[in-house]
Amino acid sequence: MLGFSRYLLSAGAATLVDVALVQLLLSAGFASSPLLYAAAIILGVLCGMAVNFAGARYFVFATDPRPASQQFISFALVCLSTLLLRLLVAFALLNLFGQPLFAGLDALPVDAAGERLAHIGSIALVTLYSFFAHKHVTFAGGLLAVVAGKSAVRP
């Protein structure tokens, strides 16, 4: 449980960077098309990824014997899967928020309210996946160690 608590702190700092950047980009008009919306999410994830790697490597997980560059490659691959999952969830939530039940979102005094809520919702829903993927892949010897059954997971 301590590992997950530390991960929440590390990922929380990364999430602050991510959310701040995406919300800024949405205010700058990145909600005007699906492609720009996806680009805003991707940029947020990339910036948050750098913060999260440093925090997770030094504060959360015991490092495996691989060099930081190899750990970062594993980290980036896990983040790519997280990004794809977040995009799917964000667009699913955006579609859901477009239903008549959520028509009140348009009345909120903020532009792109549905897009903003979908972005934050996707972060919340994908956090557990991200923690376990980093714990069991990134900082446990990498994907090859997992496939070979030689991963070293810290309790």
C-alpha cells in the first residue's frame, strides 16, 4: 500500500503538469477539433511522463539493475499503452457527455466543459492500470523479464 501511496504522489505531480498543460491548450482552442483535442492530450501525457518517470524511479519503485535508459524505454512503452487507453476513455466519455442526459454541461460557465471533464475522467480511470503496469513491467526488469517470468516486483 505504501508503494501505491508513493505512486499517487509521483503521479499526482505528473498529473498536475498534464492537467495544467491540457487545460491551457483547451483554453487556446484545442477543443475545436478531435485532432487538436487528441494532440492536447498527447502533449500533456508526454510532459507528465517525464515528471512521473523521475518520481517513480527515485521515490516509488526499487530500481532494477538495468540502466536508466533501458528503464525509460520500458516506461515509455507503458506510457504509450496508457496514452492509448486514456484517448479511448476520453473520447468515450466525450461521446457520453454528448448525450441529452448531459446537456447541462453546455450551460457551465467554462468553454469546452465536456472535453475538460472527459480529460480529467480519463486520467482518474486509467491511474490504477498505470500503477500496476509500471510496477510489474517498467521497474521489475522490463517487458522481456515479465515474458520470461523473471520480473522482480517489490511488494
